[in-house]
Amino acid sequence: MTRHIMVLLHPQREESAVAAVSVFKALLDDGVTPVVLSDEIVGIRTRQIESTGGDGILTHCTIIDDSELAEWRDRCELVIVLGGDGTILRAAERFHGSGVPLMGVNLGHVGFLAESEREDLAEAVHRVSQRDYLVEERLALDVSVWHEGENIFNSWALNEATIEKTSKSRMIDVVLGVDARPVSSFGCDGVILATPTGSTAYSFSAGGPIVWPEVEALLLVPISAHALFAEPLVVSPNSRLGVEISPNNPEHSAVLWCDGRRALELPAGARVEATRSASPIRLARLHTGPFTDRLVAKFRLPVSGWRGPIKEA
């Protein structure tokens, strides 16, 4: 039976196109058929980097359109994502709810979600072909918006859902709640509702705590709040986070962003709620080392002077 692995890449970056061709070759050598979206191979064709001795590598791949993705989500055993965290979030959006694991290869900068770096690409692809990897489930958020008693929007997020002021608003007035109970109200630039995975992303930049991935929790992090009590909150994964936009200042407009990809302009008086999603994101892992090492390496943290024991990974 033919095995299929999807390869997603950043179509505008030459390094992604070059890396994709290497992945295609490695998968084909291991007897696995690469699957790629037609709108993502433009860079490969225009740069004429797919040729292998006069026989284009793309002729041996399965090329599909977006309209066929729903069918192929169930036929691919894994997705290899070539790019930074943004490309991985795009892949998570396309495969959300499918149960297909994603394995990121970092071609960007920090790349917290990626499992491998570009110099380890060949080994990573071979291990995927041999099914030599573990699958880790990451908590995601279900996000809903309510206005005047009606549910007007539903989405999800792997990193965070962010309520932000728009460019025409100086600030927004909000009331925060947990489990249908009010906690605090203030004016601010925004509020972040994050997962442990998102704790190293926007939440971190706003002063939120870093939460280890194996810790199941939800985070609520105000952005530039004008209040005495506006500290980040870490609550149970079974809690319901709520942010209500004041109905009294309609000129203070706000927008909801889910993972920085899906947006909704929020009307005055809207309430945004976030709960743990029933569909976690599955990430393929090649390494079992501690998250501490990943944190230090990605942020290049200074650790000289440590005199405690070092546990071998």
C-alpha cells in the first residue's frame, strides 16, 4: 500500500523551495510519496530547482488543489512543515481536527514549534520514513464570541486568542472573568488568552509566564493595562476564560485575532470566551530532551555559572 506524507512550505521563500526538493527526494528514496499543494510549488517551478537529470522531481509527487485537501487529510500519515512558526500555524489551521501529526523543520528564526533545524533535515526525513518518532498532543483553545445573547463567531487557536485595540482606538475597556465570575475591569491595549504552547509567543512578549508544554493550563495576560491588579493569570485547563468589551464606549473599537491568522472586528458589548478544545494539535517529536534545553537554546539564555547536576537527556 502506497504511503503518503504531506509537505507544506512557504511558497515565497527560496530556502523553503530548496528544502522541499530535498525532502521530496529523500521521501521518494525511502518509498514514500510526497503530497504537495499546487499553490505551494510555484517557487519550485519558477526557480527551476526541481530538475534531476532532466526528470523533474515534481513528476513523482502527488500534487493536489486546496479543494482536494479534505480528502487527502485522511490519506496522509504525517505532515512535514518547512518554515518558521508562522508556517507551522498555517499547517495547524489546515489540519486542525484531522488527528494527523505535524513535524516542523525550522527555516525561520526562533522556531519554537519546530522539531528540527535545517541542518538536520536529511536525518529528520529518514526517521519520519521509518516511523521513528513520538507524537505529542498540545492543548488548543476553542474560541467563541457572543453579542446580545447570540453566538456570532467560533474559531480555535493553538497559541493564543488576542483581543486588541484597533489603530483608531486609544484603548479598550474590558471586564475579565473566569468560570462565569468577574475578576477585574480596566482599560488596556488588549488581552491575550493563551495555551502553554503560546506562552513562548505573544503572551511572553506581553510579560506572561512561560508554561512547560506538559503543564495543562490556560493563561490570561493583559496588555498594557491601566489598573492596580492586572497580573497574568494561570488557571485550570477546564476553566472558561471570558473577556467582555464595554458597551459604554463604542468608539473604543477592538478586534479578535486567533493565532494572528483569523480575525473578527468586535462590536461594543461583545464577550469573547475561550475553553480547552476537544481537538488538540498533534506534533511529531524526534527528540525527547527536556523543554528546559529547548528554552535555553531558542532564547540563547545565559546559563554560565550553573553548579548543580546536569541530567543527561
